[in-house]
Amino acid sequence: MRLLFFLYVSILGIIPWKGAFLEQITPRDSILIADQLRYGFELDSIENGTGISLPDYSKILGDTLVLVDNWKLDTLKQKRKTPFLKIRAHIVVSPFEAGKYMLPPLGVVLSKPSGETDTLEFEQMEMDVCTIQVDTSTFIIHDIKGQMRYPVTFREIAPYVILVIVLAALIVLAVYLIRKYRKKAAGESENRDPAYIVALRRLEQYRGEKYWAPEKQKSFYSGITETLRDYVADRFGVDAREMTTAEIFAELKGNKELTPELWAEAKELFELADFVKFAKHTATDDDNARAIPQAVRFVMGTYKEEEPEPEANGAEGTQEK
């Protein structure tokens, strides 16, 4: 019987060969469902320049035994130099049902440089696939677990905290610089003229009957008294901007540069303004008409011209004379 088999394969030109292998990519003591295995062969003493033709197994394997990766061909390194090569070729398969599998035979066609062609067929291999047994007596079906969340550490949020602090510091710095620039610009614009000129210019804005209506009297008297407070602070060196009416005139009382008449008239104007601003008092048209003239008289009766600073050259010339 063996002799008849060899005569049959010789007539067809197919040579039976040994050297097939089946190995797990992840070695374990048994083959489980969905494991991946290398199925291939090794050939030794292949003449350099020999062509190799390999069959396509993508249509041969079924749904239960899947082709994961097609042929890969490697030339193995040999210990000593030789004109012959050692070839290793394999495909990757994966079973998806438990049971015994008879793997399809491996075949290869060798086209030698001399023109001869050999067809080699390797022996079939058997594979036993196991499944994990489940103890139904103790098995409990659990719900799907939610996504695992790890606690957030300070190291993770530190960059964001630092970024927020830096942005807040930049915003505060920008606001501070803008306010400082505006305040400086306003101060420079007012300091170009003497205090009494600035006060008279501001009082002129409130001249006229358009501010005498009851709903406008509060802003009218506030504007007048704020102007006089700034003037008193610049002219007499009194911190009038932060003082009450009683404190201002207690500080000004007895000042040699201020007559009793002007002191009393200005005090009366400030007290009327306090009634309007804080006691909801409505001033008469006569009071409104007298307010601006009273403020102007106070400024004109107390202003002091600023003496220009003597030039250095002029002072030296006077001393020399």
C-alpha cells in the first residue's frame, strides 16, 4: 500500500515532505478559543536563487478557523557559510470554536535555477482547541462595570492652577497700569493750570437752570462741593476730599488767608448741599441761583497766584551785581 502511494505521488509530481510546525504565538499548556497560532514549514538546503510559490489559504479556511495573517517568509541564519539557504514560512490562524481541527496540508512549489520544478506537500497536522469551563452552579451574571475613574491628583491640576493664577495676575496688572495711566494723565492735564483756574473751569460747567430740577439737584450740588473740596485741598493743604463739612470748616476757621464772610458763605453752601444730597431736601430757585456765584466768590477771594521760579542764570547775575 505504501509503495502504491509513493508511485501515485511520483506520477503527479508531488513529493511528500516533513518539516511542518504548529506553534502558539502566546505559549500556554493548551490551545484556547481565539488563540493565534503559527502554521508553517521549514526547508533546509534550498539552492540560492530558487523561486518559491505558496498557496492562498484565505478561501480554504472557514468561519471557525480564520486566517489572521497571510504568508511570511524568512531566511534563517546558518552557522557556517554555504550556497544553500534555510527557509521558514508560516501563516497565522485562529480557531473560534472548541473541538478537533484537521489543518489543511501545506504545499510549496520550488523553481530551481536549473529550470527544474518540485512540488512539496507537508503532512497535515491536528489541533485540539479547548474552551474555559464555567461552573454553572456558582456562576453569577454581573452587570457591565462602569468606566474606572482614578482620583485627580494635585500634580495633574497644578499646571491649570498656575495658568489661572498667571492670567489673573496679568489682568490685575493690566487694570492697575491702565488706571494709573489715566489718573496720571488726568492729574497732568489739571496740574498744567493753577488750582483756581481748574476750579473756575469746572464750576462753569454747572452754570444755568438745567440743573435746578429736583431730580438733578443732587448731582448739581455734588459737582459744586467736589470742585470746592479739590480746590481747598490744593490751596490750603487740607485733606478736604476725605473730610465732612464740619471737619473742613473747623480746619479752615481762623485761617488768615480766608475772611470770616467768605468762610460763613462757603459753610452755608456746603450745609445746603448736604441737605440736598443726604436729606432729600429740595432747594429753592433762589438757593440754586446763588450757589455758583457763592462758589466763584470763595475761589476768587482766596486764590493765590503762583510765582514763577527764578532762572539760575538770572539769580547768578543778580548776586554778581
